[in-house]
Amino acid sequence: MEYHNRQPAEGINVSAAHPLVDFLWMLATVAIVIVVLVVAVSALAQKLLPLVPFSVERAIAEQVVTPLWESRTVTPRQARVEMYLQTLAERLITAQPLPEGIAIEVHYADDDRVNAFATLGGHIVICRGLLEKLPDENALAMVIGHEIGHVRFRHPLLAAGRGLVVSLAVAALAGASDATLTNLALNLGGDVVLRKYGRDQERAADAVALRGVVSLYGHTGGSTSLFRVLQTQQNGVESPAWLSSHPVNADRITAVGQLARDEGWQQNGESTALPAF
Amino acid sequence: MELLIFVVLLTLGYAVGRWQETRHFASIQRREKQLAGVLAFSTRHPPRDLPCVETHLVCGSTVISVDYFKQFSAALRGLLGGRINAYESLLERARREALLRMKNDAAARGASAVFNVKLETASITKGARNQIGCVEVLAYGTALIATKTG
């Protein structure tokens, strides 16, 4: 008997498709799925989270945020500054009443950073570093008004909720694929999408702030002096808008100027000095 | 920065991996022709009319590792489903290489046929996290060596 080993044809077990083409198709599909998922989930969160009563948000804040304030020691000067900030906030709220049930509490942090933020439960924090940089009360009112705007639109709650939902979605996807690499890709993709919401929210908060400044001082001068401080603070170096949660300052200045023109507000006027503490 | 490292690793994995694979396939095809004289059969029963023979266990084993690009491609496939082309070509190479090494072993002993050929695969990393996967493919069989005095 005659025996042979015939070599099977090439390409039975190996696909002829180019690995890069295959790879790019998969990458595109996964990217689209992730973007759709994140956008859908975020949209749902945007719809549902504002229905959470402010009292619930306040209760969450009691556990998370309040312990930060209880541990610090307050000097008499700090107490005076905090009182002044709170009064300024109340004046802004009187001019533009907040929805039923929402209350603002302003805190003054002895911190060098040029920063201010609003967090869960209507707590607003102004850092000493920023206060020292501000030229007048108009700019300070713009800052506080901006943070009040965030609280008004429930942005801290939306951010916390969306962060939670997105990290859950990413964890579910990454768990299914069992690969840290996919995890990395998902994180990068998700992040850029999320920052977009940040920018829209900043614009909305700017609009509230500007309205408040105008009702207090009769002109929009505060916004100009605030943005000038922020611009010098960054040494003129700005990251592109899609990488940053705050719109590029030039964009913000344009948007604010546009709003002032649309509403017919006076853009310049006398600035009110900050009191000596 | 993280993204940059990732892209560099991916490009490196693709370029080097692709180059190696092309070279390896060419080498496999060349050596398969050279060793065509050594026959391999999966049957346990050699023909009865064979001249007087000695038998010897012969084996060939290969251990292969995936590259960064293949691993990432496979991870994406894991999300979408379907043929993992990246791994298919890799395992094809490993199987054929293992068979070639077994035939080399047989040829060195003066055998012209190997019966009862079996292939075994073992994962070395056993799904450990954060590790590049490795697979061993082992081919073994019984070489029949014609004795001169037969």
C-alpha cells in the first residue's frame, strides 16, 4: 500500500483579512457602542436626577461634605469673611430667587489655590487664593453667582450621579471582556464625552452669574475682571476646549459679551471695592 | 501619557508581530517541503506489511506568546464576538512548527513515518491577569525506523 501526506491548502485556519482592517472595524464598532451608551445613560441621568428632592441631596452632603468643615478651626477674620461672602450670596439670591427648598451655604477655605467650587447640598467653597486675586466685589459676585448657578441647576448632583453610572457601565463592559486594555480605552473615551457636559453647564452657570451681577451693580463689569484674573493665572497657556471642563476663557468672554448685548445690559461701569476684613 | 504608551506598544506589537509572522510562515512552508518525506499519521495501527521496524517516541514542542496588538485585537473580539483572527494565525503557526520539530526528530533517527501522532495544547499563563498570554503546543508520536537487517 502506498501512503501519502498531502499538504492541505493554505488559508483554511488563517483568515486572509488584513489584521489592521479587522482591528479598525472592531475599534470603530466598540467606540460607537460606548459613545451611544454613555450619551444615553447620561441623558437618562439628566432627566431623572433633578427629580431628587434637594433635602435628599442635602442629607447625602451631610455625610460626605460636612465633615470637611467640622474639623477646621475658624479664626475671627475667617468668620468675618465667611459672613460677608454669605451676605453677598443672599443678595444675589434675593435678586434671582432659587427654586423652592434650595439653600446656599458659603464657606471660606484657607487655601492658596485660585479656586472656587459648588458641591452637593448647596455648599459653595471660596478659596483664599482666589479671593486675594480678585480686584473688586463685582468679580467676587460673578464667582459666587456662577457657583449658585451650578447649585440652581443641580450640577453637583448630576455630576455625582453620572460619574457613578458611567463607572458602573465601564466596569460592566470591562468585566465582560476581562482586559485592562479595554478598560483603559473606555476610560479615555468616556472622559472626553463627559467633559462636554461640563462645558455646557459652565455656560449655563455663567449666564446665571451675569444676570445676578447686573441686578446688583447695574452693569456686567464683574465678568470682565474675573476672566482677566483667570487668564493671567493660567499664564496665557490654555488647553484646547475639548480637553477642559471649563470653556476656554476667550470663549466664555465672548459668550458673556453676547448675552450682555442680547439683553441690552451696560458692559462697563463703576466697580465696587472689596471691604477690608 | 498613558495613551501615548499604549499607542506605542500597539504599533510596536503590530509591526514586529506582523514581520515575524510573515517570516515564520515562509519558513514553515519551506521546511514542510523539505520534510515531506517523513509521513505523519494519526492512526494507532501501522500497516502489517511493513518491513521489520524499530519504534521510538518522537516529539516537538513550541511555546508562543501573543503580542500587544494581537492581545488588544482579541480583547475587542471578546466584546463583539466572532473569529479571533489574531489568535488563529498564531496557533496555526504553533501547530505546524510543533509538527515540524517532531518530524525533524524523526528524520534525525532515520524514520520515514510517524504513527499515532497527537497534538496537545496547554496555556502557560492560565488566564492570569495583566500578563501576556502564552500557549504551548506539543506534537508527539511513534516513529517507525526501518532496521537494516530487516
